[in-house]
Amino acid sequence: MKTFESEQLFKIIGSNVKYYRKLYNLNKGKMTQENLAELVDVSTALIGNLESDNIYQGVSVITLWKISQALEIPIENLFDSNKKIS
């Protein structure tokens, strides 16, 4: 059974993955969900679920680390709950 806190954490992580992937697009070149999934060695569906507002996708720390490396950001940025992301 998921708690409210875990759903909020999943939403924060997913919003940040989406934000930093789009920021990467603006600053460094194309990074689609499919590109990111290939770099991280996960399914495109997992990245899509992470970024979705309606799906609460759990993810391993190792996968989060790989995502942070692919997006060239510190892993702690994925946990930043102070950012307002649309």
C-alpha cells in the first residue's frame, strides 16, 4: 500500500526527470524519452511513467543515478521539491 508521502516523492522525481530532460534539450541537444531510456538501459515506458502526472512509478537508486549521469546533473536535483514544474 502506497502512502501519500511515497506518491509525492514519485511525483517530485518524475517532474524533475521531465524538467531536466527538457532543459537538456534546450541547452545540449535532443534528449527524448526514448534516448534517455537507451542511455539508462531501461524501457521507454519506464521513463514515460516517471514523467507522467497520473502514474506513480517506483525506480531504483541505481536507475536514478544513471538518469542523473545521462542528464549531466547531480542526483540530488531529482529530489528537489522546491521547484515549481508545470
